[in-house]
Amino acid sequence: MEMPVPNPAVLARKAQLVKRLSKVLPADAVISEITETRAYECDALTAYKCAPMVAVLPSTTQEVSDVLRICFEEGVPVVPRGSGTSLAGGALPTADCVILGVARMNEVIETDYANRIIRVQSGRTNLSVTGAVEEDGFFYAPDPSSQLACAIAGNIAMNSGGAHCLKYGVTTNNLMGVTLVQMDGTVVEIGGGYLDAGGLDLLGVICGSEGQLGVVTEATLRILHKPEGARPVLMGFDDNEVAGECVSDIIKAGVLPVAIEFMDRPCIEATEAFAGAGYPDCEALLIVEVEGSDAEIDDQLARIMEIARRHNPVELRESKSAEESARIWLGRKSAFGAMGQINDYMCLDGTIPVSALPFVLRRIGEMSEKYGLRVGNVFHAGDGNMHPLILFDANKPGDLELCEAFGAEVLKLCVEAGGCLTGEHGVGIEKRDLMHVQYTMDDLEAQMAVKDVFDPHWLLNPAKVFPLDASEARRVVAIAAQ
Amino acid sequence: MMTPQSEAELAALIADARGPLAVQGGGTRGFSGTGDVLSAAGLGGVALYEPGALTLVAGAGTPVAEIEAALAAENQRLAFEPMDHRTLLGTTGTPTIGGVMAANVSGPRRIAVGAARDFALGVRFVDGSGRIVKNGGRVMKNVTGYDLVKLMCGSFGTLGVLTEVAMKVLPRPEIEASLVIDTRDAGQAVAALARGLGSPFEVTGAAFLPDRGAVVRIEGFDGSVAYRLGALEAALAGFGDIERLEAEASRTLWRGVRDVARFAERDGDVWRISVKPSDAPAIVTALPEESDYMLDWGGGLIWVLCAKGTDLRARIAPCAGHATLIRADAPTRARLGVFQPEAPALAALTNGVRARFDPRGVLNATSAQAA
């Protein structure tokens, strides 16, 4: 993966920069020794590492504003970082950058049940937002699988999803307002406790902009009352295509499950060996979960199972208790760990129209043969968000490159099938150079024009999202301006 | 009126424009600017509909009614319940899906499922330079690049002219029913609505009609609706006597709320104010004499009918939110502005984005100035 050459003029100003940053931040919030900056050298895309020039850990919006203003004046690129759980390299530093970590900003500012909102500092973790309201029966709906660790700041940057977004939507559908600090230090309030922030939907474009438009320091989030209960049904099929048809039929029947998860044979076998959840020996497995009171759940599961029976399942197992539910979810929740135990893996998240599922799975199988790398598929089937896990050996020379080539081919396939490169992980550096597959230069120009407005000097996370050749002219001008 | 029949023709028209263009879909919502009328009505037709994937793609000029009919045939619907402005504004014409998205038009169910912008999956549009741009796609989850789909929704044609939209659709529930809580007090009503919306019973409508009461709507399968109605009746019993509205009566009531039928054919300006629900009671108490109002979205959306030329924005200034002048004569619109003025830092961003997408200021420019 290519990254821009560090700007020597910026590197030469390190001492001056550290001095200025130290004037606006406490001593323990400015990290500039190489032994310590190395802690920020990568995010969850661990194949790529680069220690930043400096890392800062501000505690307030004012401190964030001061840091950004100084970096703006010094012409230093800034890479914002939530908890560093990005699978796409969204928080990967460059050697000439300042990492701005929001981890110390983790307070709940306001909880307001009458208006069903919570206002938090953006470094707060996803799960601890729910933690702040769950005693009162509420929760924050988006649930990325890294929710124990990932920060709201990163959720907003990547517009994170989760297993339950078929019913509750992704981050953008649950975000009502932000405090955004622009690269020049300007603080902007957008939206708040009311619906549909007025004017242009800047909130909509900030969410998912991968930290390239500004640093979000506070967010107003929608909270919901927890459902009375939830229970899944597990179903196994002898054919991926039949499982796909079953998903489509469930949706068409008017039942809207909170989650529909799909696993294919390689993944089922791996998780059985790892977790022993008692899954059936079959080609495709679905876990369909619904919510409501006990009677409502019984009714919905009965409708779903009636549809499933029409597709001749090899197994149909309805949960009747919390224990049975946990057992059904056990394998799915261990899937990543199970695959990781076999080997290193790369997790993709291309999204496809549900109708293209059988075709895409068949093609991925053929590619697996061609590349000689195993692949298992776990899948948010209701919304077409695939998660092929490609196994490779990081210690074997050339295997990573082979795996990346395989991954790129899978993502191109997703786009050809009518889908997209990434459903919830983001572009980062991982899919940056594939953007040409999905978008024309005019499409990319329109997106980059938004960054021009928010960050005219292209200092915020500049080498991400857009193919380097597409953004080069802007980045070169920005460096010349320094 | 210019009514291009293809995206390419539209792009050429915009590139060659010599003066301001008044961009519109069916022209029913009263938001287009002044200038040569440019209608997207020629770009119609459902291009793709996959009920099993809950997705529909249509030309921007497709009549909303055509889309709703196609969805109804598969027992699905546009869940965000777009308002039909013709009742309130007395306009004629055919509402289009492009107009719905360009104005981010959502109805009572917005409180539960999201706005038009939350259901938009992808767009194609022509910007102010005549450049054809696509963004998003037709899948439910998509974080590939910036989300210009949201930016286009609610841009009122000032950033580009939509040519095609891809949407998420949802199943139509088996039945609906409502509860009317007998109260005349806005504070009491908002508290009751908050109780309903803060329950696990999935309320999909929460309005207050001052001469009728606070109303909550439940939708779903028969048995489930019956169960949740009972549970809500118990939860809301302390707020006043409760009347049940069965399917037909419920539907009629919510259609009226959606279209603000209350103010149809009544004299005066109409304002639409978005605030935190708990701020609504104080605002409606402070309305000028002779005003009328109703609340939707649990109190978060205030519709006000007041004497012509009244500047309502001054009255909500202490509360966070925004007020849009939906119906007024041209001089009032020019004097007060249709849209809420923005704080300087935010306005700088908004103006910057507009200047990038429409450098010559030809697309609904007068609307943009009003913003």
C-alpha cells in the first residue's frame, strides 16, 4: 500500500511544533518520543504500520481547537483517532503527522429521556453509551462488533453499522448533532436535540467522512427503549441459493427481523471446531432474530419458520429461552476468532443486492480455488453486507499480496453485482485505490469538492479515501502552500 | 418550461444555461426559485424494484403515486410517509419522488423510522456546471466515499438536479390503530407522547391536535397491535381518558396530520418548526393570539398558522431548532426568508458547498438566498 512521502519541511519543524502544542496541552497529553509514539503506529489493519511524528490527547473541545489551529498554522497533517479499531486503516498515521486521539474525552454530557437523546464526548466507547442508559431501560442502537472498544468519534467517522441495523439503521440514522472542530480551529455546532438539522444536511456528509472534514468532539445521539425481549431461530440449508431465497421470502412476507445472519460451510466448519455450538452439517446457515413480547416473538418466529419449511431446511431450531438463544448465537459470535485460529485473515465488507447472493458466493468459491486461499463467509444477509474472511499466512512471503489481490477481485465483483466496496468498515487506505472501480472521476471530484470546503489545505487525514492519483493535485497544492 | 427527457439532455441544458433556473419536480411544494422553469418530470419511471431486497430505483420525475402503487402491489410502502403539500398549499400538479428527496419530505412516521434522507440509498444528479454525478448505490449499507446522498436530500435543488434516486422500502404492516388521549394541554400531551415514544411498544406516530387530544399510532401484525395497544393504554391511563381508533379512522386521522389538513384553506402564514419535543409547550404558549398550531413527532415538529407577516423566528430564538416559512406571500417570504438563517461558521460551510456545486449560482438561486 503506497503512502505519500513524508514532507521533510514538516519533519524539520517537529521541535517547534511540540513546543507550541505543549503550551496549550498538559505535559502528559503531548507524546513525541519515538518509543511512545509507536503505540499509535497502526489501527486494527495491522498489516500497515507507521509511527506518527507526534500524538496528542486533548481533553476538551477547546484543546482540540487549539491543537488543530496550531497544526493548521504549521502546515502539519492531522490524523484523528478514536479507539484505533478501524479495519480499513482509517487511523493509520503518516510519519509527518500529528495523531489526534480523543480517548480522554469520554464523558456523558447530558442524558434526556423525555427527548430520547444522549449527548456524549466523542471518545466515549459505543458500548458505554448504552451502559449510561441501560439501567433505565434504554440503549444506543448501532452495534459494531468492536463496540466494547470503538469510540463514537470513530463510529461517526466511518458511519459504523452492526448486526442489528436492518431494523435500527446505522450511525447516520441515529446521529442528531455534533460539535465539529475544523482544521483551522473553528468550532461549529450542527444539529442537536431536534430532528433534521436545518439547512444543507452537513451532518449527513460529515458522518462517514473518515475524519477528513473535521474532528467531532461531542455528539447528540438518539436512544431508544429496549425491546421487551428478543429470540432467534436457526435454520440450515443444503444450498446457498435456497438460503438466499429464504431470506428474500422472509422480508417479502412483511416480517422485519432485527437481524438476519448468514454463514457458509467453511465458516460453519471452522466455528464448530472452535466453539462447538452444535450447528448442523450443511451448506448455509441462517440466524434470524426478532424482538417484542414473548407472544409477539412466538408469532413472528412461527411465520418465519413456516416460510423456512417451504425451503426444506435440514435443520430448524427455535430458541425458547435465553440459554438457547445464547447457544444459537455462540458460533456466529465466535466466527472471527475461529477463522483467526486457523490462520491470519483479511475481513472484507463489500455489500451486494440480496438477490445477487448465490452468484457472488459461487464466484468467491471459484476465486478461492484460483488463488489457493481459503475463504469463509459470514454475512449480514438482510442488508447484503458480506464479510468474506480470506485466510492467509502473514509469515509466508507473498501471501499478504496474494490475499490483497483476491480481496480486490472480490470487491470488484461486489460492485459489478450492483453493490459497493464497503458497507460499514470504510475506505481508509485499504480500499482507497479501488474507488475508481465504483466511481468516475466526476463522482470523486464532487466528493473531494466537499473536502475542499471544510479543509482547503487538505491537512486532515489527507492520504485516505480517495485514490492517491485522484487527490494528488490537491495535496501537492496544499504542500506548496506551506 | 424545459422538460428534458434524458439525463444527458438535462446536463446540456444546465451547462448552457444563461440565467437562473427554477428547478422543480411536480411543482407542488412551493420551493423552487425564480427563472426559467426546469422540470425533472420528464425523467420518470421505476427502473428497478426488488421487493425481496426492499429496494426501488426510480427516475426523479416519477410520480410518488406511481411508486406507491408499485409498492402497494407487493404489500410494501415508503415508510417515511412523505407529506403531500397540495392540501396545505392549494397547489396542483403531480408530486414526484425527486421533489420528495430534494425537499427531504417526511411525515409522522419520521419519529420512528427516519426521514426521507434515511431511506435514500443512492442518487444521480447534474450539478450546476452540467456535470453528471452519482453517489451511493442501491444497497442498504454503503460507506464507500462521502455520503452526498444525504447532502442532496434537503438541498432543494440548489446543489444539483436529481435525475434518479434509489430507496429503501419497507413492508406494509397488517393493520394499524391509534389511541387518542383526551387532553387539551400541550405540556400534558407532550409528556404523554414522550411516555409512549419512550416505551418498548414501537409507536409510529405521536401527534397533538389541541382540540382533539394527544394521539399515538401502533402498526404491525394483528395480535401484536392488540397487545401493544393494551400495554400503552395502561401506561398512558394517567394522562386522560383514552379512545381507540381502529384502522380506517386511524388512517384518516394520520393522513390529516401528514398533510397538515388542519390549516388547509384557512387564511394566514404557515410555519414548520423543528425543536426538542420538551421545548414545544413553552413555544406554543407564547404564540401570538389568533394563531393555531398542532404538534407532530412527539412535539418535535410544530406546525403554526398565524397572521400574515408575523416573524415567528424571533419567538423561538431561545430554543435550539429551526423554523421554515412553508406558506406565505412573496413579499413575506422575501422579507423573512423561507429558511432559518445559520450561525456564521455554519453559513460559511453551507455557502462554500453551494459555490462548489453550483459556481454560477443558477440552480434555484433565489431559494438558496432565502436560506
